[in-house]
Amino acid sequence: MELTLWMQWYQSILEDFDFKRKDDELSAEILNNIIDDIGALTPQDIKIKEKVIVFGAGPSLKPNLADLKKVDLDEFTLIAADGATTALLEESIIPDIIVTDLDGRMDDIMGANQNGSLLVVHAHGNNLEQIEKYTPQLVNVLGTTQSEPLASVHNFGGFTDGDRCVFLAMALGARVIILSGMDFGKTVTHYSRPDQEDGPADTIKEKKLKWAKKLVKWAASNSDIQFFNISTGEKVKGVEDVDPEYLQEIQI
């Protein structure tokens, strides 16, 4: 998504949630300084395959992972949204990339990072403390923001970890994007909020998921990328629902 267009989405999100842009910008500045010190990745450093699977932390995730055991995942770049990392590790799958605002199970995210996962760390107004605590301990980090980009902090578009995975894949050149565990519904798993059991989304989470769905719909409707969904949650216009077994048959 072009930055000028994203900024229109961003302004609407700020107004809807009563977020303060200056808080996002401060967090981005701190992240920029930290990853400059540890050695920031650039988008050009990250090479992906033409087919990408994006893993969200929705209720479909674990059933999807069971079905994907029949699929040769080496054909795909695997991008996990934050807490979805834990579910992948439970199945002995290390994601290639983790998109995170550092509120998932950090032991798992940091462990995956040490075992080769690239981290796309996102700065926003509510995670400054986590950025300062965890980012200096990480390696192979690309920074992102939802406000103005900085030297080492980029803006590809996107609001939640899940839809940011999609926009990252688009920016890096994916030609096929498969959604897994991206339910966009009213049930939140313990992978999404590791300090709680599975249960209904609160008002804020539900609103965030609605924005995520809108953004994925926009992405699917405004690009030449093929979008498929193996999740069993809400339907997304422009995204074709398929069985996991079909993934081996996708032609580019």
C-alpha cells in the first residue's frame, strides 16, 4: 500500500480508537534508535518465496496446522503473527518471519528468533516498554511503524499483526498469499492473549479485528496477488476459501 493511501486509513483508525499519533511516533523513534545499535535489517535483506502462508492466532490455527502436515511447507515462506508463533512451535514449525508488537509469548518469539526467525517488530503507542525491554535482546530485526517511517523503521501499511503480515508479504514480492488462523471473528484464543484462556473478544479486540478484515479485503481487491484462505472463520471478499490440500496445486 502506498504511504499516502495508508495515511488516510491511519487517520481513520486514530479517530476510531482515540489513539494519539505522537505516542506512535515516540515509540517508532525509540525502536529506530535501538535497532540502529543492534544492526537493523532492510526490506532488501529479506528474501521470500512467491507463495506465502500468513498465520494468525484465531481459532482455526490449530486445526489448520494439523491439516498442513500433509503439505510440503518448504514451498512456502511462513509468516507468523505474534502469538501464532507459539502454536507453530508446538508443531515443531519455526516460522521464517514473525510480525510482532511484542505482546505474544516472548519466550517463544525470542526462542524462534534465536533459531532463525526474522523479526518484524512494530512500534505503536502502547508498546514502548516492551520495545525497550526486548528489542536489544533480538537479532535480525526489521522495524515497522503505522506513522511516518524513519531510517530503520518502515511502513508497509497494516494495523494488527495479522494484516501487517499480509502487507509485508505484498511489499516483499509475494504472488500468492494464504491465510491460516485468520478468522476475524468474535472468539480470541490464548495464542492471541497468552495471559488468558480462549474466550470472547472484548470490545476493543473485536473492533481491531474488523479493521484487520477491512484491510485484508482491500489488499485482496487491489492487487494482482492470488489470495486464498484455509481458515474457517468469516469470509473475506476477494479471498478464495480452499481446503489445505489444495495448496500444493496452486499455480503461479
